[in-house]
Amino acid sequence: MSKRDYYEVLGVAKDADAKTIKSAYRKQAMQYHPDRNPGDEEAEARFKEVGEAYAILSDADKRAAYDRMGHAAFQNGGGGQGPFGAGGFAGAGAADFADIFEQVFGDAFAGGRRSRRTGPARGSDLRYDMEISLEEAFHGKDTAIKVPTTVTCGHCDGNGAEPGTDVSSCDTCGGAGRIRRQQGFFTMEQTCPTCGGRGQYVETPCRECDGVGRVRQTRELKVEIPAGVEDGMRIRLAGEGEAGARGGPRGDLYIFISVAPHEIFERDGPNLYCRAPVPMTAAALGGSIEVPTIDGGRTEMRIPDGSQTGMRMRMRGKGMARLKSGGARGDMFVELYVETPRNLSDRQKELLQEFCSLSGHDCNPESDGFFKKVRRFWEDVTGEDEGTRPNA
């Protein structure tokens, strides 16, 4: 019986790329897989056929040889002159198809030819959410936390067996933790149903842990929060998670840090930002104000004369500690906002009125420039000279 063209088997064009070929193989291999068609010899034959076609067309060298010589490139004798020697692909067995299927679909169907970890399972990882203040993030913090977890059973030392009794190797899987079964030419592998993949069997379970090898307990752990830690960071404590079943290794504990909002400072990485009110007189004449710092101190900041709301002053080295930097710190940026006086006395109002009457364009350059732009805008819109408007 002559073989069908490999491109026809997969239903792809001869110029199909590798992605198209793989996609066509996945679709047909799933359709004709023996597990989905038990006892169907025709489906098994089609499954073998598409596997053979994919083995050739997925390999660039084999595909090139097939495009030149067709099936003759891989036949006994005729293929002896080709790049694959005598026999070529014709001698492929079930193991070869399992390798192909595993590459495309993974271990779930392919029979698990890769090595797998057997024995006691590793314990689960744990998560602990911790909120700290911005000051604690700056200084760092040593604290203790209580974590509900599992620990190795002290009565059986974690092996799950009552003291004085034995832990036997599983008779079903021979201690491997997995069993294999043959279906047609295909080998399937699964977790041993008797021992649950552990490879061992406990005849007399421990009365304290019911054979699991671990018990529930709340542990108190000391945690060191480094200076400079940021919101969203996590700290890993290796081996502080849940104990593994029957003596398995412990998982890890991950502490997720959240930094609470601060009433004065806002943080951006190592830098801090805050807003500080400035009296109108200090903003106009110049002077100084006292501002707080994150380390709990205070510092004097000079205000230049003519300062405006929104002006930002930079104070180097007054920001957050930089993580793992040996004491280096970011900067603090202080944004000024000029306070307008309120609750003025009559005398104060008189003085301000006098000030206004004496003020010229030089005192209020931004206002003068703004209203010049406004006048030009009105002239452009109305076509009138602002000086001729009735209320100008």
C-alpha cells in the first residue's frame, strides 16, 4: 500500500511554515488519539500516520530531503544515499511517537519520558501581608509575626507512621510513585493510585497526624524589614512555609509589604514630595521657613524673594533611604504655595490698598502679560480695537 503525501496527511500546503504545520498536527493528533478512540484501529492508524508526517515536516533537513525525493528518501536501501542512512524513519516505533507528542503537548499525554521527582512532596508556600508606615520604611524594622502553618509532626518525626511501625515501599509502583500502562503502541504514565505518588505505604498511621506527617500550628517568626523598602515589594523567608508531607522539604514564606499613605509626604522611589505654605510677605520679600524631614527632624529652607505658588525647592539627601545602598538617601522636593491673608484689620486693608496703588507692571509681571494676551484675543475675535470698546 502506497503512502499518502505528508502534506496531504496534515492538510497543509507545500510552502506552509513551521507554525502552520505544528498547528495542523496538534489538531489531528488530538482528534485521532487512541485515548479518544478506544478500540478504533482506523483512528490509531491515522494517528500514527500524522505523527510520521509531522516527524518529517517539522525537521528542516528531513523536510528538504522529502521535498527532493519524496518517500524514497526514507525507504530501506533507497534512503541509504540520503542524509539519514538506511532505514530512515521507517523503523520508528512507539517511543519515537511519544517523543514527538511530548514535544508538542507536554507530559500529560506523552507518557512522561522525562524524569520526575518522587518521594515526599514539598510543602506549600505561604503569603503574609504586612502594612508599615513610611517612617518604618525609612528606618527599617525588626518585628515578630505569627503565621498559621503546618509543622513536622513531632510524634512520628514526619514519616507518618506510628512509632515502632514500618514504612513500606508501595507494592503497586515499586516505590516509583508512578505507574505505566500500554494502550496500543502508546505508553501512558500516571500517579500511582495506591500511594498517591509518594512511593511508600504506611500500614499504621501516626495517631497524632493521621499519617500525614505534619500538624497545624501557629509559629512566631522574627522578620527584618530593610531600610528603604518600597510598597509592593516582597521578602522571601526560605524554608518558613508549610512543612512537606511525610518529611518533605518546607515551602517558603513570602511577606508582601504595603506602605501606608502619609499625611505630609508623598513618595516616588527614593524621593519625597511635600507642600509647604509660605506667608505672602515671605514669598514677596524672601525669608525662610522650617520644614519637617522623614527622619523625624526639621530643617530650615531659604525662600527667594518673588517666590510663586507651585515653585519647587530641592533639598538634597533629605529623602528616603535607598535600599541596600549603605546609607545613601534620595532628595526631598518642597512645593510652595503662597498664602493669601485673611481676617485683615482696617489698617492692614489700608496698607494693602496703598501697596496696590504703588504697584506697577514690574511688581506683577505675570498678571500684566496675561491681560495683554487677553486683549489681543478679544481683538482677534471681535475685530475691534480694545481701546474703542465702551467699557475699555
